[in-house]
Amino acid sequence: MGYSACIVAAGRGMRAGGGTPKQFRILAGRPVLSYSIDRFAQDPACAQLIIAHAPGQADRVRACLNGAKAVLVEGGETRTQSVRNALAHVAHDQVLIHDAARPLVTDAIIARLRAALDSAPGAAPSLPVADALARSDDTGVVPVSRDGLYRLQTPQAFQTTLLREAFQAASSDYPDEVSLARASGLEVVLTDGEESNFKVTYADDFERAEQALAGDASSASLTVTGMGYDVHRMAPGDGVHLCGVFIACPYQLIGHSDADAGLHAITDALLGAAGLGDIGDHFPPSDDQWKGADSSTFLAHAAKIAAEAGARAVHVDVTLICERPKIGPHKAAMKSRVAEILDLDPRRVNIKATTTEKLGFTGRGEGLAAEAVVTAALS
Ligand SMILES: Nc1ccn([C@@H]2O[C@H](COP(=O)(O)OP(=O)(O)OP(=O)(O)O)[C@@H](O)[C@H]2O)c(=O)n1
Ligand SMILES: C[C@](O)(CO)[C@H](O)COP(=O)(O)O
């Protein structure tokens, strides 16, 4: 059974400061909100994604979607109102409500919540309190027992109908859905939370989140780099293939395959990063089966054997060197196609172009050159 996920992203982030609301601030190269969007969008059980945003911030949310489908709704003045607005659009029997300000939610947290919903109306991730607690008031400092106290995180998961009933009964705001649900007597069970699923609340939390992300990357793999370079001759024709995109024009690139110098350079760079030689070793020009071949076959095969060798491309940067055709209008399509072949987030692919000021063979239009750098994670 699929579930709906609501991400509340309509807050102002006053405690974090910094001008831009914290959910749109950049964390390790991407907006904070994009991390939880990706997490839910990649979960096959997540059948609907709803994002509550402040008035006028829809475009900022769209910039975080990276192709994910989501229902965008206006949030409210308080978190409770934002959840209420999102809940009105929920189309599935189970709903997970998540703070945009918790970018490091994991599949395991979601799986535990979903399992808990098999036998409970509501569930929330929790962590025990480790520090001693005290209340400080006019009478002084009063120690408070931490026995039975838990810190609650999000997502908070509920049977949709029951949560809707609890919202109908609620006449004030609550810090979270657990408090709102408990106020109307709904049972909630606690599942294990994770320290890394903390809420970015204060300015220092950005650094903590960056460190957590960097820690993940470095413990999981070694980063390696490969470079590739390719040249093809130009002649009169009806179009060129570049970075997986066909551009109609009165010339062509000459080669044994489709002569896509961009994809060849990326293929060489990936093979280089994985320590697997070069494109000629795997697809010799003397082999007839590669005559006229679509070069995406080469890159897809390179990705497969690189993966078998433990190397996965995480970033690609390409420079196309030519006077013509104009590359600018085709960059977006090239980026998407390269990302598709490598099963990579398009934000991790960069396409650049330059002329050589009419100098040399590229300047004279005798040929086109391509350079690529691939960064790969080696596990
Ligand atoms: N009116 C509001 C207030 C909060 N939130 C969301 O609720 C989550 C948790 O709230 P909090 O950390 O308090 O965020 P802010 O309200 O933005 O922060 P602050 O209280 O520091 O202003 C955040 O993802 C925030 O965007 C929301 O959707 N609508
Ligand atoms: C929903 C929440 O993140 C659960 O821990 C928390 O209640 C939000 O509190 P805040 O006061 O809005 O930061």
C-alpha cells in the first residue's frame, strides 16, 4: 500500500537567521529541502508528495524538485496550519508528515514508521534524552527526572482518516502531530529515531549537517577522478551527435561510430576513473559491430563495468570545443541525456562549450574536440 508524504516547508527559519529561509539554504551544494524531497521521491512506496510552502515561494520549491512530482500547497502562519493545509490534499490511507528542516531522514526511519502503522494509528521516531534535565524558574533550578522522556523527530506517521479527525477536533496549534493526536486521545507508538535526523534550527546546525553528509561520503568510498579527450573530423552532412543529442546542421562528424566526441570523452574519463583503460580497449574501431553505433552504448557499458569494479560516477564536467554548432541551446538536453545514461542526478552533470577564437583545427572548423572529467566514488 502506498502512502502520502507531506513536507512542511513554510517556516521563516528565524532561529537559523541568514536571510533566506533555512529550507532553501544550500547544504553541500543543494538546498536543504531537496534532500528530503529526494528521499521520498526515491521511495517506491511513496505514492504522493505534498509540499507546503510560504506564499510566493512556490518557485523556490520547484527548483528543489529535480524531476520529482509533487503537489504544492500554501502553508499557514504556524506549522500546525501548514500541516492542516497539506493534509487536505492527501489521497492515501497513510500519511507521513516531515519537517523540510530535517534533511537527513533515512529509509530505515521511514521503514520503521511504516511497519509500526500496521498495528497502530500513529507513530513517531524518538530518541532517549541523554543529558540531565532541569527547569529554571523564579524559585531557582529544579531538577527534572529524564525517566521515560524522549525527543521526537519527524516524519510522524498516521492513518490519514484518524489524523484528519484529530485535526478537526484541534482548536489550537501544537508543536507536532503527536501532541495534536494525543490531545484527542489518538494512540501513538514510538519507533527508533536517529541522531543524524536532527532538525536544522540554529546557524551552527548547517555545519553539523555538512559534516554529517561529508562523513557519509568519506566513510562510504574513496573519491577518484578520470579525464577524457576526443576529436572527430568535420565534413559536409546533415547533423552531429553530441553528448547523446542529435543537432541538425549542414555538417557531420566523421567516425567509426556515430562520432559523438562528447560521449566518447565521458566514456574515457569514466574508464580512467575506474582504472579500466580506454574506449579503444573495449570498443576497438577495427570491430565491425561498432560501425555507426550509438555512443550511448559505449557510455552505458563503461558505467556497467565501472560499477562491477566498484566505481560509480558522481559528477561529470564536459567541455565541447568548436566554432559550430552553437552548443548553448542544446546544453539542457545534453545534461539530461548524460544524466539518464549514467543514472545520475542532472545537477551532477555540467556541459560547457568554448571556441578557440578561430585558431587551430577547431577554429578552422576542420574538427571538433571534447574534454571530460568524471569524478567517481570508489567503494
Ligand atoms: N508556519 C510554518 C512554520 C514552520 N513550518 C515548517 O515546520 C518545520 C519545523 O519548524 P521550525 O524548525 O520551527 O521552522 P521555522 O518555523 O522555519 O523556524 P523558526 O521557528 O526558527 O522561525 C520546518 O520545516 C518549517 O519550514 C511550516 O511549514 N509552516
Ligand atoms: C515537529 C518537531 O520537529 C518534532 O520534534 C518539533 O516539534 C518542531 O518544533 P519547533 O518548535 O517548530 O522547532
